[in-house]
Amino acid sequence: MEALISSSRGDSLRPASRAGASSTLAFALLALLTACQPTDESQPIPEPIRPVRVVTAEELPGGETVTLTGNVQAQDDVALAFRVGGQLIERTVSVGDRVRAGQIVARLDAVNERNAIDAARANLAAAMARLVEARNTVQRYEPLLPRGFVARAQFDRAVESRDAAQAQVSAAEAQVSTAENQLGFTTLIADGPGIVTARGAEPGEVVAAGRMIVRLAREGGRDAVFDVPARVIEAASAEDEVSVALSTDPKVSTTGRVREVSPQADPVTRTFKVRVGLASPPEAMRLGSTVTGSIQLGGVAGISLPTSALTASQGAPAVWTLDPESRTVALRNVDVASYELDRVLISQGLEPGELVVTAGVQTLRPGQQVRLLGEPTPDLTGVRP
């Protein structure tokens, strides 16, 4: 009997134990799910930090920058030529040679000139002989005239002969001087230092007086020569400074001012030739080098920004500025001085050195935190247990 009762009690307790275990497991799962949920359901999900691109505001001089291409030339460029014609028998220099003052550059065949000198000197000797004879005659007649041994008319004719002989001597001396000068003109001499930039005749050629034998670029000042449109000349001032740089190496640069403007336009290009005197040109800026010249024409000064930086606020132009410390943006109204193809010129509303957002402006709000494009995104997805 007791065994039966014990057996009945054991059977009746087994279902109760299973129900208790299931309840314990359910409570444990409920507690675990509750622990994984945020403790403060009112806390908002952090807003993602948006990437932006910025530029630094820099104040630029107003107006339009005009850039032209030209070349370097000497301020003084002369063509050396003979003053007489003849056959060129020698040219002692060529292109690229440096010439010093007084150096012989070329020679002509001087046979005829030497013969002319010999003839002029012979004429001078004959004239001197006639002069001596005429003087002696006057000296003999002069003491005899008061004593009546020589007639007054005869003495006057002797004086006239002496004067005529003196004039012939003067003419012969002039002929000798002319012949000697002509001989000197057969030798071409440089009157100043410089560099030979061109040659116009070769030995053996018969050249006329005035024909260019060599072209000499004087040492000293150099010019940058440009073909400038009329509108640039009208807008520019002679006091404006021109920046000149080598086309092949922009690091080699200098400045200059307009020294000469052609009064007449080229009949084909309708441009004016302008010479800009270079201040202390570098050695690398050699004669004939291609250079670029830049000049800033007059206008309103301001800060130039890409057009992508411009937005609107309350019906007026505005830009987003970035605080580099807090990395937050603020919307600021600005005054636009001029609109260009891909840029705008801001006259008021910005200070040089400020950071201005140029990309992503349409998705920003005041006080929003941003990051620069290319920086890693901060991890804001952490959840408190």
C-alpha cells in the first residue's frame, strides 16, 4: 500500500517539475531581451556626418587677367652695314658671336679706294708745287713794286695766282681726306658691344651701300614683345605692371612695364606691337625665348569662388562657411560683384582665410557637423547596453 502511494506521488510530481523548468526558461529569455534594448528610448539616432569640399577664401585684385604670348628681344637692335658698296671679302663674325666695341666685323675689297687715295695725294703734291711757285713770285715782286721795277698789274696777277694755288691745295687736301674716309668705310667696325643675331651677306658677294651685313643686339636692356589686341590697350595703363615668365619654365619670371606701343595696327592681325621693358631679366630669358605676359586690367576687387559654392538664403545669395574647430557650418549672405563662366566674385560678406564649402551645399543645415571629403567617417553606430 505504501509502495502504491509512493508511486502515485512520484507520477504526480513529474509534470509539475517540467512546468517549473519551462517557466524559468521563459523568464530568462525575457530578461535577456530586456537587457539588449536601449535604456532610454527617447534618445534620437545620431545624424551621419556629411562630407564636404572646401576652399580658402583669398582676396584677388579686381578686373580681368589677360595673358599673351610673345618673345624676348633686345631694347636696341641695329643693322651694321657699309657706307660704300663693293665686294665683301671677309666677315669675321657669325650668328651668336659676342662683339665688343671697335671690333672689325667685315671688310670690302679696297683696291679702288687705295688707288683713289694715291691719285688724290698726287694731285695734292702738284697743287703744293704750284702754290710754292706762286708764293715765290709774290715774294720777288713785293720789294720791287715800290721802286717801280714791277708794274702794279703784274704784281696783282702774281697775288691772284698765289691765292688760286692756295685754293687748289685746299681742294686737293679735301680730296685726300675723302679718299681716306672711303678707304676706312671698306672696314665695318662695331660701335658697341652686343650679340650677332643675323647675317645678311656672305664673303664673295657684291653688296650695295647700306645693305645689312650683320644684325647686332646691343647688350643691356631687354624687351618682351607682344601683339596686343586694341581692347587690351584701351583698358590697360602705362603704369600697370606686367608679369613675364618663360613659357617652358614658368618659374623663371620677372616683371616689367610698357615701354613702347606701336601707333599703327598690323594690317593682317589688327593687333598692336607692344614692347615691355624687363626689370633685371634672368639669364635663362635669352634673346628669342618665348614668354607669356600677364596683366591685370582694372575692376572691382573681391574674393573669387567657384559657382558651386553659391546658394540662396531669404532670396539673396549666400555661402556655407566652415568653422575649422567645431567642424560645423553656418549660412552667410554675401554680395556678388560679378558672375563669370565658372566663378563668382564676392565683394562683401567674406573675409580672407575663411573656409567656404564648394560641394554638398544643398544638403546642409545651420550648425550641422561635417567632415572634409577624404577624411574617415567617425563611428557613431555604438549602442549602450
